[in-house]
Amino acid sequence: MFFKQKTAYEIDLGIPAEPLFRSQILSASDSPAKSRPRPKRAKTAFAWTVDRVRQAREALAFLDDERARDVVAAATDVDADDVDRLALTVLKGSLAQPAGLLVAWHDESDAMRRAIDVGRMLDKDAALVRSAAKIMLALDPTLAGSVKPTGSSPTDLQYALASAAPGLDVDAVRGLV
């Protein structure tokens, strides 16, 4: 075993010399190094596959409702008869946030707070709000004159969305949220 040579500083302070290899000196009272806890295991391939199959079945069950299928088709420019592509769109989750906005705006009872929420979201993510407007038009095509996802000013879109949201029937998109 090798010991480090004491420096003049260590000699003056009375510090004993330390061995170079601490791992070689374990007395009976010292405990060996404890093993680290294992990290949580990721899902097995089988569990992942089962989860994806369950999600696919839920997406297909959601699309059994003809109105929901029509809304998803109109919002994503996919043919309403192509249920597989619609299910992939639902699984991808690209409609979850805009549909969630519509449901939240619909459920908000205070008109001023609703208008503020729409404006805040327009400032934060205008593309998301415009996607919500596209879904709103798919839910109620009669709003085409007032709700314009493209080509309208943010203020006009804010007013149109905030005023049309309470009268909207959002039951067809609640399953997307």
C-alpha cells in the first residue's frame, strides 16, 4: 500500500497521511458501497402494444358517432368514409387542444371572461385558435358568415368565437378532449 507523502503544511497541522487508494482500505466496521436503486422500467413491448390497441379501439368507438366523424373529417380535410385515416387523426391527438378550447369556451358562463380567454389564446397561439374556429365551423356550418378561421382580423375572430361558443353543441367533440 502506498501513502501520500506529507507536505510541510500537513506536518505543521498534524494531519495524518492518507492512502492513495481509499477503496483498498475497508475496515470491518465500514460497510461496502450500497447499490443504487434500479430505475423504473419502461413499459414492455407487449404492454405498449396493448395500450396502443386500446387507444385505437377507443378512437374507432368515438368515430362510430356519425356527427363526430363528420366533424373530424371537416376539421382535418380527410374523407368522412375513410374511418382508418380519421382514427389515425384522432390517435395523433392534433384535434385535442382545439376541441378542448371549444369545450372550455362553451362551458364558460361569463361572457366577458370567455372573450378574455379567447383573446389570451389568440395572443399565445393564433394557429391553435384558428384550428378551434375550423372545428367550430364543422360543428355548425351556419356560422360561416361570422366565424372565419382564415382571412379575418384577430379582433373579429375573437368576437365571433366568444359570441358563438355558448350556443354551440360541443357534445360531438367532448370525446377528443
